[in-house]
Amino acid sequence: MLSEDINFDKFNPRSVNAIEEAYTLALSKHQNPVDVSHLLFSLLDQGDDTIEAILEVTGNTVDSIRAAIKTQIFDLLKLET
């Protein structure tokens, strides 16, 4: 169980939400442990304008990064089977 592994008192509510969503995503794909790609995907889904602005400066978009992460998550699934 995720809540037993992490001391959520050290995180702000948005961070807790991102971690929980990453955990849920990993579980839904039968992947363990939660990978950086799961966390980044959940952060992108939060709709943070700061993340979007940073990606634009680097010549990327949220959608292009999200698509690349989805590919990585599915590649992880293929490696585990």
C-alpha cells in the first residue's frame, strides 16, 4: 500500500495527488515499482501552466511529451512480460 511507504506530511497536496496518480497508473498497467515515467505522466495531467511554459521554451509540448511517456510506459509493460 502506497500510504505506508511514503510520509505524505513532507509533501504539498499537489505532490501527494501526483504521487497517488502515478501509483494508480502503474497499478493499472500491472507495473511495479512506480517509475519516473508514471510520475511525469501524472504531473502533466495536472494541467500546470508552469510545466507547459517550460516545455514550450525547450521546443516541446505537453502532448508530445505525454505521447512519448505513454510509449515508454507501454514499452515497460512489454519488457515485464
